[in-house]
Amino acid sequence: MSAVHKAAAIALLSLAITIRDRGALLWRLVMPLVMTVLVGSAFGGAAGAARLPVAVGDDDDSSYSRLFVDRLRTERAIQLVETTVTDAQARLDRRRVAAAVLIPKGFASRINMGKDTDVSVRFDPRRGPQTLVTEIVRETAMRLSIDSIAGEFAAALAVRQSADPSMAPGLRRRAIERADGHWSPTPPITVTAEPVTAFAADRRRLPTGMEQSSPGFAVMFVMMAAVFSAAALVVERQNGTLARLLTTPTSRAAILGGKIAGVYLQGLVQMAILVGVGQAVLDVNWGQSPVGLALLVGAYLLAATGLGIMLAAVVRTEAQAATLVPVVTIIPAMLGGTFWPIEVAPSYMRALAYAVPQGWAMTGFVNIITRGFGWQGVLPQAAALAGFGAAFFLAGIWLFRFE
Amino acid sequence: MTDKTLVIALKDLSIRTRDRRSAVILLAMPMALIFILGLVFTPLWSGTAEIQRIPIVVVDQDRGEIARLFIEQILATGEIGRLLRIDRAGEASAARTLVMRGRRVAGLIIPEGFSQAVMTGRPTRLTLYTDPAQSIRAGIVQSIVTRFAAEIAKRQIAVTVAAETLIVERVMTPDQVAAAIPDWLRDVEEFIDHQAVAIAEERGAGPRFAPAINYYAIAMGVMYILFGVSIASQGILVERREGTLARLRTTPTTAGDIIGGKLLATFLTGFTQLSLLVVFTRAFYGVRWGSPLLLAVMISATALAAAGLGTLIAALARSPESAEALAPAVILPMSFLGGSMWPIYAMPPWLDTASRLSFNRWALDGFLAIMDGATTAAAIAQPVAILLGMGVVCLAIGTWRLRFQ
């Protein structure tokens, strides 16, 4: 048997053992899928973000107050409860909602009378101000403020012209109504958001929570499993089975090569199943670019296997390995944006994502799934991952000892 | 409790405290995660994340007066400058590419004829290219741009509406209005900055907003105490396999003493771990945990419930290895459900309901109440009672199923 055949036999054996191992099944497939579905369906709103629970208390129930309610209702990232001021406040106090928008009774009539009025945006002190809610409310308030300016201006001109102050109230109210008519059906200036992707027009769709959680947990758990199973080499070295293999006519290169190929193959099968379930069951657009996907997965597994070999080379006991695996896999997974969309993190954390393979893998997968890129669009990420892989492997193989 | 129980418990505990591996997993790991989660979420929760300016690119295809005013005066103003970081691109295609690659969150295209349309009162539109992979921030940009676009339209609306109204109400004739409009365009300035509808952004009732690091100090502490007790209870399985449990039974020590000792050790492990995390997060991250007395009660109840759960997992597993695989498979999803990974108060209602079945939820509720400044036992009575109930039920089933050989 040639060295390559021996290596292949070792690799296939380790794959066969893994496939029959129920613990491995749990860790490699069940856990990532459970987490994907849980997290993805919980945060199904805008690209994996939590849909923000917001209550709007509208005691005025006028055409002006309803402008706020209608505008809030159209925002996908918000889950809106329409109720009274008292109830909205109570929901906020009970932490049922993150923010409450409160419109007092008499809101519209104050506007019509040319008096100042305000809408409160209250937020849960534990969660902090909610910029999105405030901005949306400001947007509608701006519209009404402009209406009021128009009403005030018209009334002032009319009084100046006719020298009859008594006509102002009625005229002001009608001018405000007329001004508000300028906003619907089309406002003077509409701002249309147009998501830019590389998808053909008919394949464009709104992002779902699964588009973040499916690649996210695949990236995290594939790395964890690869590092864990490479670290099993430590056990073999500790037990002396590695040294024993050396007494057979098998070269060091064939043994290590076979072990590495085994870890890589296990990861490949795991990833293929996670991607397949994501695509077929969870409706995640993994299949947009099969070539790009293959490049990324291939390169990511190099990085994952390489990290595992490096860890196996550095640590001496099984206990050390078991301690270090979560440290070197979970922490970078968090930094790399596998748990939450990286855009929610502050800029210094977004920069840190580039320091870990998971960050590159996530960018690459999101480029395919959400941005619809072809293989050319993920070359930088695949190259970076291959770079991580090469560096880990060089260090790992150089440091690796059989006994 | 007999002396033997105590001896067994203390022996187990002293072995465990000398294990460096456990120290890393049970203390260093949560400390690191609390740190990272705090760094990520503190700016987001405190509302300062958006103040880190969102990068957008603007393309002026109009090159008219109003577009220039919009870009140079309105978008560059202090308020918006704090929210957005704006740069320019010559071509829409360049902006499109920047957004598609995710380098800018959004691209604002001011179309040809924009100024003309605004000045003549025709409806017009601005196009905002957005990156679907950054849709949260893109939503904020859209709202800001819409609001400030309205700013440009306000003079035009005010003058148009005044003209329409005065003609319809027969205050002035169309000819008089036409003659007056140039003056009105100047007169309107006096009215234009008035904000009739103000936004009062207020903090709701209740305790002050706590930085994310405080929340995650609790959340991770509660999650890792589960890992702690599950590792501790796996020790029972190791002893069973190595036969030391059976050997212990040949001595005049009752099964009750042994189980009692092991459970006590598991409980003490959890209690020590959580107490150390409280001390460390206080010392290193400045987390203020609140009333020490209530905290001691809460830590005890949490450790007891965790010990119950750990014992149950150990009792259901056949070997230490299967317990090691089973424990995270129970702990991780339950921790997600219970708010240890993402705050309970950011969850959709169904998840909020489901979380009540988890250990983490009640532990979190209790600790959060204390952190919020609770000083009376009543504030934590419900979580403590539920945790004790969970602990007792799990312990009962666990000890019933646990085998010595």
C-alpha cells in the first residue's frame, strides 16, 4: 500500500467512526440545527435582529395621531401593539415592550389651534433609548410641524390682508388640513429604499432571521467539531497508540496526513448536511453560488482543521485540550459575528471580526446568501481563510510530536 | 446531615478547587465572555451605537441649488453629522458597488431634476440604496433622510398652502397672490423653524439603564453555574465506573451519607463558582450586584436548582462521557430560551412565555431584581420559590435514578 492509500484508509476510518457516534451526531448536527431554528425564528425581523416590541398609546384617535400609528406599523423591525396611553405605559413598566409612544388626548385639536404639542417616546431604562423608534416618530412629527407652519403662515397672511383676527382659527385649521394633503398619497419628497444585491430581480427577497443563524451556527459548530476531533490526537499520543502506529510500516506523513484528512472529511460531511438542511428545510439561499460556497467551505475547513492540529501540537493532555477547545472556538465565534449580525456591534468589535477565521467565513457566506454574490465575490474571504489555514498548518505540523 | 456527609463534601470540594482545568472553564471562560458581550452590547443598549456614525455615500445627479443646499447645509448639520458619516461619489454605479459590498450602509441618490421639482412643487423622490445585510442601520438612515428631506420641502409647502388657502377662502385673488409670492418667500422664514410637534424622549419608570456588561455578568454566571454543577456531578459517574463508589459502600457509610455528601459538594461548587464570579465581576468590571444579603439567598437558591439539574443529567447518563455530551445539549438551548444569551426583555412574546420553563429565566429574574436595587425578600420570593421547587424535583428524580454500580 502506498502512503497515500494508507492515509486515505486512516481518513475514511475516522469518518466511519464519527458517523456511527451518537455523541458526534448530537454535537455536529442536532445542536447547530436546534440553535439555528431557535435563534432564527426568535429574531425573524430585519436580518436576524430582534423585532422590537413597541406599544403605541393613542388616546387621541384622530387622523393626525393615526399617522404615527400607521407609520410605526409599516416598519418591519418593529412589532407594534396599538393601545391606550395608560396601557402602553403599563406595558413599558412591565417590560413587555422596549419603548412606548404616547399621544395624549387633544393632540389633533392643539395642532389645529396652532398650539405646540408633544409626543413622548418612552424607553425601557434597562434597554436604553431606541433610536429607530425615535427617528420614525420624529419623521411623522416633522410632517405635522410643517403642516402647522403652513397653517400658521396662511393665518398670519390672512389676518394681515383682512385685518380680521377672528377669521384666523378656522382658516388655520383648514390650511393645516390642506397642507397635510400634500403628503398623501405621495409626499413632496419620497425616500425609497432599494436593497442592492447581485440577485436577479425575481430572486430578490426580504432577509430572514435564518439567513443569519443558519450560516452563523454552521460556522461555529463546524469549527468546534473540527478542533475537537483534531484534538483527539492528543488522546492517541497520551495512550501511545500514535507511537504504536509508527512501529507498523507506515510513515509519519501518512499517519498525520490521514488523521488530518479524516478531520477535514468529517467537517465537510457535517457542513454539507447543515447547508443542505438550511437550503431545503429552512429556506436559506445557500445555493446561490455553488462554486463560491465550495471555495469558502473548503478554505474554512482548512482553517478549522489547521487550528485543531495546532492545538493538538501545543497541548499535552486530554484535559488541557478539553479546556482549550471551547476557549479557542466559542470566543472567536462571538467576535466573528456568528451569534448576532455583526452590524449591531460597535466599530471596534467589527474590526476585530477580521482577526478571526469565523469573521471572514461569515462575511463570505452572507455575501452569497444575502447579497447574492457569485464566486468572484467571495474570493477575498476564501483567500483569507486559506491564509489562516496555511499559517495554522505550518505551525501545527512543525510543532507536532508523535510521542 | 452527618459528619461523614460533610467530610465527603469537603473532600470533593477540595479536589475540585485544585483542578486548574475547572478554573479555566468555570471562571475564566465566563469572565472572557462577559467582557466581550459587554463590549458588543453596551453601546447598542445605551443607544450610543448609532451615534457611532453610520457611513453613507451621496451621489448628486441633480447639481441644482436645492440638492446643494440639502447636502451642504442639511446633511452636514450638527445633529445629522452625529448620526451619519457622509462622503460623495460621482456616479450612482460607484455608490451601488460600495453599498453592495457592504462598505457603506446606504447610498443616497439625488436624481436629475430634483431641485426643479422641489421648487415647482412637483412630487419627487430620492433613492436610497441599502445593504440588506445591514438592514437595521439602513432603516435608521432611511428615517433620518426622510425627515431631513421634508425640511427642504417645508418652505415650498408653506407658501403653496398659504396661496391655495387664501385664494379658496377668497381673502385674496389669484392675481394678488401671484404678485405677493416673492415677498412671501421671504416672510415665510420667520415661521419656518417652528416645531409644533416636539418629541419628548424620556426614560420610563424604574431603575436606571444598566450597561450590557451587568446583564451578561448575571446571564453568563447563571449559564456557567450549570456547566459547573454538571462537571461536578459527572464526578459521581467517574467514581462509579472506577468502583470507588461501590468500595465506599463496603465501609460503614450509608448510601444517604454518600449521596448527601456528593450533592452537598455539587451545591457548594456552584455556590463558590457563582460567588467568585460576583466578586470578580465587581472587582474587574465594576458590576454592582446589589444587596449582599439577598444576593446570598439568590446564589443559594440558584446553586441548589443547578445542583438538582446537574444530578438529574448525571443520573440519566450512562457514562461520564455521555453526561459530558448531554450536559451542553441541555444547557445551551435552555440558556438561550432563558435569556442567558439574548436579553429576555428583547424577546418576542412566545419566547418570553417559553422562557418560564427554564432554570435560567428565574435565576435571571431574581438577580436582575436585586441589581435593580431590591432590598426586600418579597422582590425575589417568586424566583427563589420556583428555583427551590425545580431543584427539589430534579434532585428527587436524580437521586432516585442514580445507581452506585
